[in-house]
Amino acid sequence: MIDSLKKIVAFLVWIVAVLVYPAVHAQDQSQKPNIILILADDLGFSDLGSFGSEIKTPNLDKLAANGLRLTQFYNSGRCCPSRASLLTGLYPHQAGVGDMVQDKGASAYQGYLSENSVTIAQLLKTAGYHTIVSGKWHVGLVPSALAHNRGFDHSFTLQNNGSSYFNSEPLYNDGRKVTFLLNGKEIHRQDSSKYLTQAITDFAIQSLDQVKNDTNPFFLYLAYNAPHWPIQALPEDITRYKGKYLQGWDSVRAARFQKQIELGIISKEWTLSDRYENAPDWNTLSNAEKEHWDTRMAIYAAMVDRMDHSIGEVLAKLKQLKKDENTLILFISDNGGSGDTVKQWDYVTQKNGEPGSVASIDSYDPPWGNVSNTPFKLFKKNTHEGGVASPFIAYFPGTVKPGTISHQVAHLTDIMPTFLDLAGIKYPSEFNGKRLVAAEGISLKNLFKNPQLTKPKTIFWEHEGSRAVRQNDWKLVAEINQPWELYNLKKDRTETHNLANQYPEKVLELQKEYLEWSRKVGVVDWNTIK
């Protein structure tokens, strides 16, 4: 009798295990949101229509209109540091990528993800997420730092900072090699290859198709290389913008500035920063020079336009799979618009063929980079606002309040906590037997539902000697080997009125904060390691 009862109990336990638990577990998994994180490369603060631009970005603008825009979201000033911070929830120095992917001889600048960091993908996988990355990786070339070893099930990645948009031909003549990896194996894109933005999009869509029937959620990290130089675009896209920039950079900046005020992105009390000091007066240029500059910006605009079109393809796939109602979509840029001038760099393979084609290597240069960063000054690599301010869009039906703008200060380090919060995961103290550096940011989940709430926030930066700290409305900032400048960003976010001499005690207070942080994360004097 007892044996019979034991058998019955065992059978019932088996029924629960086989039939009931999987159904409950599947239900729990289906309630976790899918997550799409879209990262643009070298896109300036004002380069989207919803942030002031004349460039056509209807898909991102629609997400903005039905989602949330943050006006004071910050990156880490350059591609590698920003990507390391985004992926790990740490300041870039804590993740080992305080600069680029070359080892500078200090742990904070080793040039690849630290063993004491963990990526978003690695943690989301612990909650059953399928993980996909398509696009630029650029957080280290050693095996331990590659995407397929950092939690991504499906990966198509560009390992270095730039590539031709039409092939795998190296951009550099100093021995550096641009590589693409497909699930960890090197591949080569030939001249006949599809445009890189499209290739990145296609891999993302194909990967979504592979997991469409699974009840487990997915995380897609969609990291476009656009609009990073070389400025290359599809001819039909360039044609749509040719001639639109003959009015010159001053006129385009003024128009974007006015639109930003009307949109509520910036305060009408702020002053538009001065035109970049080395940009000539447009009216002094010859017609041929104006034509040349118009073409450069037309190519850049075409790259942004095509990226938006590709994002539209991903959104259409999401809707087709009927996963659009339970998917958080975030869009940001890794740094401000670029002031790079690749025609002056002897380590870049120079090509002077048809502008915008595979036969040309060029950048849009500081005068147009200054336009991208309207209303701010300076560029990527700098820690003034032009280098570290990103457009930010969050779309999540039922959670993100649609059509809203928030002026809460936030940073890349807040992305990891947000995703973990939504997925019901706690950031661990250890992972794979390694002690982790404590995460730095805070979740934005509450902000999604209550966009008017604001909380005090302190953020720090250092990149190649350019350094800054923002504490609430005050910002202390200096370029390498330059004295501190002090700004009240509530009144003057365009950093046009330096208050350092007026408030020396505030300078000392914030400098102390910065020095404590720099010691904590391992900042080294750039003059000694350059």
C-alpha cells in the first residue's frame, strides 16, 4: 500500500514537472520584455529630426513621438570607452577601456574588457534571453573580449573603429587590420558586398527570425557603424541631399537651434555656441568650394537617412513577428559628431575617387561636425558638451509614457541597471568565478513612467587628458593641459560663460570630487602614457 502511494505521488510530481512547471516558466519568460538597443556611431546631438535636424529620420522620429526623449543623456566621449561603459554598466576605465583598443600599459587603459566586468548579454542570458549583436564591437581584440565569448549567441561584428562601407579593405597603412567576425570566425566583405548598414540590418533580422518561435525573450544589440567616416553612401541616397547644404553651416546651425527650441529639446535662454573657430565664413568661399562642402554633408546626411531606413526594416520585422508590444527599444549615439580630418592623417590609406563611393576615403570635417553638435561646441574626444551629449529615445508601449521629454541627467552606466531591472535580474558580486566591479548607474525604469521626475546625478569623464565632472547643474571641464572651466548648465548648457573666476570655491569643490573619482577608477596622467 505504501509503495503504491509512493508511486502515485512520484507520478503526480512528474506530471507537475513535465506539464505544469514548463507552462508557468514559459509564461514567466514571455512576460519579460524583449530589448533592442540601437547605437549609432559619431552621430551628433542634433542629427535626428526629433532633435532638430533637417535630415529625414521618420522611423526614429516616430519612436520619439510615441516614446520618451532624454535631453541630458551622456556618453563617454569616444567609441571604445562608450561601448565598454554601455556594455558593462561601469565607467570605461573600470572596464579596462579608458582609451582605445591599444594597451597603454595601465589596467584602466589595457584596451580590452576587464575580467572583472560582465556584459549585459552575459547577465541577460542567465534569465533565458537569446542574445544577438550586429555591428561595430570595438572593445578589444583579445579572445576574452570578443562578442561570442561575452554572452552573445549570434554575432556579426566589426572589430575595429572603422571600415569601408562596401568591403573589408583596411583603411590604414600602419599595419592595423579591419576585421569582421561572424559568430567568432573571420569573414571578408568584397567590393560586391552589400552596403554595410544593410548587412548589419540583414543579420539582425535573420537572427530575429531564428528565435521567433521561442517563448524566451531576446536582446538585440544593433550597433551601426554609420555615420562614422569614411563618408560613403548609396548614390540614390546622396542624390536626395545634394544641394541642400549650399546655404552653409551657419544657416544650418541656426535652423537646427531654432527647431530644438521649438521642440523643447533646449532652453530658449541658452546662447548658440560660436561657430568652430577654424571653420571659414561660408560667404568667403568660392562656388566650387561651396559645392565641395555641400557634397560632403550630403553624403553624411545620406548615411544617417539610410540608417533610419534600416531601423525601419527592423521595426517592420518586429511587428511581423508580433513582438512589438513587449519590446523596449532604446536609441543612443556613442559620442558627439566628429571633428576628424582623415585627409591629414598619413596612416590612413588615401583615396580620391568619386566622393561617397568605395574609391573615396574622407570625413565631413570639423565645420560640419560643429553642425551635428548644435547647439554645443567641440566634438567627440572632447568632454565639453559637443563630445559627450547624445540624443536618447526610449520606446516601450505600456511602460514608457508616449510623446514625452525628460530633462533628467543620465549616462551610459544607467543602461545596464535599466535592462536588469526590467528583466528581474540582480547585478551579481561575482561572475564565472571573478569578482566584479560594482555597477555605477541606476535604473531608468521609474523615469520611463514618470518623465518629469528628476534626481540629483553626478557623472565623470576622462579621455586622453580631456576631463570633466557634472554634479547636478554644475559642470567642471578642461581639455588636456588646459585650466578648469566652470559652467552652470541649467542657465548655460552651451558652455559660453566660464564662471571659474567667479566661483573659485565651486571649482575646488568639484575638482576634489573629480580627483577622488579618478583615483578610484585608475585614471593616469595622459602626458605620461601617451
